[in-house]
Amino acid sequence: MGMLQELSYYLKSQSTSLPRYVLEQAVMTLLGGLPSIVGVGLRGIAYKALLKSEGLPLIEHSVRLLSPANIRLGKGVYLDSGVYLNALPGGISIGAGTNLMHGVIFHVFNYRGLPKAGITVGKNCFFGEYTCIRGQGGVRIGDGVYTGTQVNIAAVNHVFADPERFIKDQGITADGIVIEDDVWLGSNVTVVDGVTIGKGSIVGAGGVVTKSIPPYSIAVGVPAKVIGDRRDPEAVKRFNNAQVFFGELENLRK
Ligand SMILES: CC(C)(COP(=O)(O)OP(=O)(O)OC[C@H]1O[C@@H](n2cnc3c(N)ncnc32)[C@H](O)[C@@H]1OP(=O)(O)O)[C@@H](O)C(=O)NCCC(=O)NCCS
């Protein structure tokens, strides 16, 4: 591959056009590292010109945005420092009031013209530190979904049918993942491609979800197995006498 071809390929992976690339890089170089509330304020105004946002987005320093023309943010979305959004074709849409904590990565990963690629997240969700979503087959997440730290949601599998060839040369499958409203995924959960996690379900820390889970399930383990139903009073009786706390931050931002 010649140098020009290399650069043109690189550009396609970074932005939607050359003029936009120049503008995006200029704005992010100028403002991307500014600390404090001043940085958050200036980025809120300037980045609104780079992506689609309802209201001023709250963006901390050192947030990396690729192809921001394909990013849509609802009102009051918060991006903590170190967040990386790579919105190749298919795009990323994040609903109002959703928080992405430090180091969260949403990567559409659509380098192959995948028809279902993209990442859509509903309102008032929370993604714990270093959670990573790959959207090749499409990832659709409902409202009020919470993840612990380092959760992996990967809508892709490598084909490995031919043992004589490198796996990397055998292509991928990408069916998509659906996570319905009000789901809580504990820390270090992995969700594999093709799975639907039903409304109101929880998955215990470290679980690997390889099959769809019906609504209101409590699922744990590798592979994750349903061990209870949240609608069963027996399954949740430990909360009867527990001391319960509520989030101050959420209340402040209401
Ligand atoms: C899934 C979870 C909520 C279950 O809590 P619980 O209702 O109190 O359940 P219990 O502790 O009574 O456990 C029920 C059974 O599931 C097992 N279990 C619980 N959590 C498990 C997990 N993460 N992985 C595998 N098994 C688990 C228990 O060992 C127990 O098995 P047993 O009946 O054979 O003894 C909790 O264990 C968990 O994983 N929480 C996630 C914590 C987290 O990631 N926090 C990050 C902040 S968002």
C-alpha cells in the first residue's frame, strides 16, 4: 500500500471527511486537555459544533472522539476523562442523563461495511469505569441500565471453522446484542454476541452471558445461569432489613 493510500485509509478510520478531520483535530487539540470547570464549559460549547447534542454536553478533559459527526448525545450526558467514542458508520447514540465513567470505550468497529453496526444507549444509564462496548452487530441498550466496572459487551465473533487458516482471515459474524430497560450488570460481566438480556434482569459479578436471559432474572456464573427471579419475594428477602442508601449525585442532577 502506497503512503497516500495508507493516509486515506487512516483518515476514514478517524473522521467522516478531510475538512471535518481538520476542524475536529483543531478543536480537540485546543480544548481537549483543558482541566477544571472552565474546560468542561468551553468543550460543552465547542464540541456541540462537532457532534449532535441536545443542550451542552458535559465532557471532561482527555476524551477522545472519532467521527464525532456520527455521535448523538441527549441532554445532560456526562463523559468522564479518558472516555473514547469511536463512531464509525452506524454511529453512537447516548440518551439523556447517561453517565460514562473514566476509561469507558464505545467502539462501533465497523471497518467492514457491517449492516447492523452501531451502539444505541437509552436514558439515565451508567457505565462503570473501563466498560467496553464493541458494536459490529449492533448493540441496543434500553433506559436505566447500570454496569459495574470493566464490563464487556461485544457484538462480534470470529469465524474459526477452518483449522488450516488463520482465524484472523476467516471473517466474523455479527448478530447484535440487546439489553432491555433496567438491567444491572455486575463488575467484569461479559456479554457475547446474539444475546438479549430481558428487562429488569441482573447478572452477578464475573458472569459470562452466552444465552438470552428472560426478564427479571437473577443470573450468575460462567456461563451465566438463571438462579432466581426478582419478582419472587424469597429471592430478594435479604433486602427486607438491609440499610439502603440512595445516590446523592443522581438526586443533585434531577
Ligand atoms: C449477583 C448478586 C447480586 C447476588 O446477590 P444475592 O442475591 O445476595 O445472592 P447470594 O449472595 O445469596 O447468592 C446466591 C447464590 O449465587 C451465588 N453467587 C452470588 N453471586 C455470584 C457471582 N457473582 N458469581 C457466581 N455465583 C454467585 C452464591 O454463591 C450463592 O450460591 P449458593 O446458593 O450455591 O450458595 C451479587 O453476588 C453480585 O454479584 N453483585 C455484583 C456486585 C458488583 O459487581 N458490584 C459493582 C458495583 S455496580
